[in-house]
Amino acid sequence: MATFSSTPTSCRQEDARDVATPQRRNDRPAGSGDVMTRQARKLLAVAVAVMALSLACTSLRASSAERAGGAGVARSTTTRPTHPASSATTGGRSGGTGAGQLPGVAGIGGPGWTPGEDGPSGLGGVRPGAGGSPTGSPGTSSGTTPGRASGTTGSTTAGPGSAGSGAAGSGADAGRAGSASGCPASTGTPLHTAPGAGRTIALTFDDGPGPTTGAVLDVLAARHVHATFFVVGAAVAADPGDVRRAAAEGNLIGNHTWDHAYPRSVRHGWTVPYLADQVNRTDAAVVAATGRPTCFFRPPGGFMPASVGVTGRQSRQQVVLWSVDPRDWAVQGAHDPGPAGRAREADRIYQAAIAGASQPHPILLLHDSGGYRGATAAALPRIIAFYQAHGYRFVRLDGRS
């Protein structure tokens, strides 16, 4: 009987020579019926075997193609998209020098500090590209603290923040757990007047901590007056000592964003996720330095897009502006002008600051960083003496004296 290869990959038919060909009926000899029957059976067996091998080969080819196709799908599904990192941004107000305030911290002081664009501070140039979103991406705004709107950018660990708009938050603000309950609910409407009964005035200092913060604290301590400091988170993280001292001496610490970037210098402007990230990162830095959360937020430059109010409500931060602006940032140059020049600048700041005496509850805007601020510290004793002589009580923005 003809033999066939048992290896299906050959899938070959037997050569015709191996199969006997029956003779025609007229030529067959006597007694050939049994031979014909045997040959017919043999031919039938060969045909069946050939069909079986053909089916086996077809099945094998289909199986191989299916495995190859599946592998291709698996490989295609493991390809991960890449996300571009956010670019650094710059900000600040025009006329700001912002030079050399915190040497050694990239983007904050020294060569990395970008001069301001249209105001006093010159802060900015420090917003880092995000590790996992930029902040610019709204997918990183859930936080680890209940009630807060976002955590730190670039985290891969989800947090239980109840107001977050993204799926991944950071544990960087975990230290402020429960801090939301320590802040009163915010309506998002900005505050323009100092709290308290009778005549009250709130001294506020923006853009610190910086080289002049210590001198301002010395004046406040000597005159037993408390103020509110709206700090920049990146500066706090770089040098927390003055913020820690300010809080320990009874002053209130407010939130002035992480890097003081103006809306136009942020790629998509001040979106709610962007501001929530800025506020929460700054709050985390303040908690790390003082153990206390921030409950008051002043937007850089006083810009008030709708996202500021939304962020204030979500983050339980009372938004604060001001009612008196002596423009101390514009009066002073980039460097100390010396005793005579400093006295002239201090007098100009003083004259503009006492205009608040026409209001029952002024909020006075001053600056302790973002450039040279020695004239502000020099004017401060006279400003305090004037308002005290006119019956004003100095209060923090939470109403405490």
C-alpha cells in the first residue's frame, strides 16, 4: 500500500507511480475481478488520505495566520503615546526688576529670574514643565486633601480629593489633610475691605519671601502690629525661614500662587485646573514651613477672570484684592539708591499710603520682594504711626489684631 509522509508541512501527494492503474475490462484476464477490487480499494484509500492531508494543511495555515495576526494586534496595543512637557513661563509686572533675589534657585532669583512685564514683582520664569500633565493638563487635579481642587502636577497616585477635576493627584499636599475644614467657605467674591469693628486697616505684603522680608518683620514686631503676607510658593520652598518666622510672630500667611505667572504668560491662560494646582502647591509649601494652611488667595496683578472665583470656592480660599495701592514697586528701582535716595522713595510711598485714611477699612498693598524693597521697609514705621494716630486698629485679614 502506498505510504504518506506524516509531516503535515510537506502536504505532498504520492507519486502516480506508487498507485496501480486498472486495466480495461476487455483486456483483463480471467480471475482478475479480485485484483480489480483490491486496486479500487487501494485507490479509494489514497483519495481519502489525500483529502485528509489537504484539510490538515489548510487548517495549519489558518492557525499560523491567526497567531501572526494576534501578535500584531498585541504589539500595536502596547504602543504608548508620548506627551510633550509644558514649557516654562514668565510673568511679573512691568517695571519689575526681579533680579538676584534668591540666588541659586533656578528661575527664582539670580540669573534665572525673568524681569517683570507690566508691574512690580518681576516674579515668574519659574513655572516648571509638568511631569505628568502641566499642569496645563486638567487630568492632574485631584488632591489628597478632602475638599481641595487639585494636587501637585505630575503625580501618578490618585487621591481622594472631593473637588478635583482629574484622576491623578499628588501626595505633596497630604500634610495639609483636614486643612480645608479649617478655612471658612469662600463665595469667590474678592474682598476689598479690612474686617473688624471700628476703624481697621489691613497691611498686606506681596511676592515674598525675599531679602526685605526680615526687615519688614522687624518693624512689625517692634510696633506690635500684625500683617498678612501673600507668598509665592516657589520662594517659600526655596527659603522657608522668613515665612516660618512670620507665622510664629502672629502674622497671617496668604497664597499668591506658585510662580506668580500672569494669565498672558500661561499657555492656555488661567484655567481652573491651572490655578488649583498653583494654589495647592503653594499651600503645601506653606504647610511644610508653618504647619498651617492658607485660607486667603490674592491673584497676581489683581487679575480676576472667572476662574479665580471658581478656584477660590473649590479650594476654600477667600479671594483678596486691595483698596489702597501706593505703587511702592514702581517707586523703587532695582537697587538700593543709598540713604538719601532711599529716604526720598520712602517718603513717596508714605504719602501715597496714607490716602487710605479716607476709608473706614482700607486694605493696603505693599511688597516685600520681587526687587529692591528697602524703601518700603523704611516707610513702614511712619505708615503705622500715622494710622494709629488716626484711630485705626491693625488687623490680619481674618480679623485678628
